Amino acid sequence: MSAAKGIRPAGIDNVYFIRVDDEELLSTLTQFPEAGSITYDDRAYRPWSPATSKLASMIVKGMRVPLGRYSTVLYLGAASGTTVTHVADIAIDGIVYAVEFAPRPARDLLEAVENRVNVVPIIADARRPEQYPPFIDKVDIVYQDVAQPGQADIAIANSSKYLKSSGTLIMAIKAKSISATEIVGDIFRRELKKLETHFEILDKSSLEPFHHGHLAVIAKYKK
């Protein structure tokens, strides 16, 4: 592990900007150091790239992401589990239900979280929340990063079943997964209009320059 020269909090539990050489790296304090981790004051931090993680890019762009040490999270679109493990670093005394359906990423997810007691991997289709296992409790946060059509509908369906009253939706809308031919702004407006039937939009931001054609949304559930 490399050593850091300085550190400052990022405004979220267990998330910091670590200074290494002449750059600051977004990182999570971790109990699971790995290759590429950074040490500072005998504690380990895992760099978290905004170029590969939508959630990391939201934090770097200054969005008020309400994750915390005790958060309970339903994570839709867990993929191979990289961002899931950073969320687990943050919610160290909470729980993360990580949903993934595609076979190869699901195998990687299972490997990535096998030693993390606060992550429950769920191999299921995010479009069918009624088919999830029965042990999932209501959560504080639904986080969604899925590359398929009907993204607002997926968020609404999962939130109606699993999100606590006045809970938070954190979502990255990927325009080209909804339509490859429509104007991106039109897609975003339509998805936001659907979300507004169930949520109060608290913040929204393009994820440029890190992720082209993505809109990040943070919203409060009206239920």
C-alpha cells in the first residue's frame, strides 16, 4: 500500500479525499485493504474513481449524497460489486442489499462481497422486485444504476415495495439505455416527470465529464 501526504473529509461518513503526490483521490476508509489501497495514520483507504463509478462522480461533483454509517441500502444494478464495496465501507454498521441479474457480473459480485457481513447479494431481476427473497427489510435508500429501458419505472416499483416513507432515491439515468435515437434532454425530462409522481426531486446533475449521457438524481419519497 502507498502512503498518503494528507487527508480531508468529503462530508460523508468514511469518505475522504486523500492527497497522494500532487493529486487528491476520493477514497473510503476500509477494513478490507487491497492492492492499490492507501495508508494514513495506520488506517487503510481504498481509492474510488469517479470515472468508473456513478456514485463516486456524484460525490466529486458536490451532490449531497445522504449515505451514512448506519444506512440501509437497496442497490439496484450491482454489477461486479466495485461500487457496492465502497457503499459497504460507508455503511459499515448498516446493510446493503445488492441486486444483480446478469450471470457473469453476479459471479464477480459474489466474490467481491464474500467477506463482507453487511452486504447481502441478491441474484434477481431489478424489474421484478416482487420476486426478491422475502427477508429484505424496508431501507433508507434505494440506489439505482441500471442500463436498461424503463429506469424510472424500475425505481418506482422497487421504492414502492422497499423504500421507507420519506426515504431517498439516488439514481443515475443512462439515456442511451432508454433510447439510442431520442434527444438526451427529452429522455431525461420524461424520466424526471415519471419520478415526480412519487418523489420530490432534491438535486439533479449531469455526470459529465466522467459519464457521458447520464443524469444523476437525488429524490425524497413522497409516501
